[in-house]
Amino acid sequence: TWDQVLTRPITGTEEYTSISAFEDTVMVVYEYAFAEGNGITYEVSYNYGTTWGYGDIYVPGAGDPEAHGAAVSLGGGNGSFVTYHLEEGATDRAWVRSRPGLTSNPWNTPIWFSNYDTMSGTETKIEWIGSPCVGSYGMLYRAADAIPYFDLTSARGYFCDGFESGNTTAWN
């Protein structure tokens, strides 16, 4: 039940904030004004929001591009996944960063997933697309031509019973 209002003082810089929850874990990601420009930071609770910790997803150094449009997904309990894009000049790129499990494991190296120049200042999205046998994360970004593009973190089967690889025993 929602019987408690929790207010957190956050120094965000843009309108794009994302929240995701799975069981007792809640994570919020947002843009943050670091000394060298906009980066992406997060706050996380592993006990239903009773206590909170924080960390950084992307901190720009001197001359590094700024980050925008962060989104988070903890879907399926398969890890923490964060998307964002960087203002890198002629071609801006969308990135995904992850860590296994829903604990304070270290974050993996960011992976560039966009094929087209991202539209400056727009948001990214990420969502768990799961099933009992196959899971993946779907990621969305808007390209500079205003067309939304969709990508998956891993290939995904449609039937989950082996039919796509030739096993027809489950079919009548």
C-alpha cells in the first residue's frame, strides 16, 4: 500500500527523470549538473525506500560531452539497466549501461547502441521484454530526423517452445 510520501532533495537539471522497481528495490535516474557539465546519476533503495544510496552512471570530465535523457529498468529482476545519450558533436550516440543483479555490483562498461544520430536533449527509454524462457531489454531513442528507433539488448525468440529452431513436438 502507498501509505508514505517520501521527498528526496534532488538537484536535477532537466525534465527527464526515470524510476523503476522490482520487489524491494527502487532506482531513480536523472540528469545532474556536475562541475564539467550534465551527467547521469542515480539513487537506489534496497528496502522499499526506507534508506537510499546514490551513485553515478556518467560523469563528464573536462571536454567530455554532456549526457541527457536517462531511463532505468529493473524489470524481471535480471539486473539494473540505464540508457542515456551523449551530446558528442556531429553524431550524438545513445548508450546503455548495466550491472548484474539488483545489488550494488559494479556497473559494466557503457555500450553504444544507436545506429543513427540522436536528437539533442530528448529522452531515451528502456523496458524489460520478458517471458518465462527468453528475456531482453528493449531500448528506444529518437534520432535527429525525429524518427524513433528501437533496439534489443539480445536476440529474442517468439515461441519459447523450440519451434523457431525446428522442434515441432510441442505443436499439434
